[in-house]
Amino acid sequence: MSFQVKVKTDLGKFEYFAIAQEAGAVFDAAYDFFGACGVTVNPVEVANDRR
């Protein structure tokens, strides 16, 4: 699945896309990379998603 990630830290705001099996893995990776921060993870709708 694809996810849109928004991170807010003391240094600023960052937005990017990530690919993972679940949102929790994306959240954990952002938290590990940026340290203490605010993380929002939203799934991205894909037109040809065949779930």
C-alpha cells in the first residue's frame, strides 16, 4: 500500500510518500528517523488497486 506521510518537528514540516504493508510500519519508520515528532499517516487511493 502507499501512504502519504506528514511529519511536524521542531525544524519544520515534511511531507512524503511511503510504501509499506501497514500504516503502523510507516509511523514507526518516521518516528525512528525524525525522533520525537508529530506523525500523520494516510492511505493513498490507487485507481487500479485490486485488494
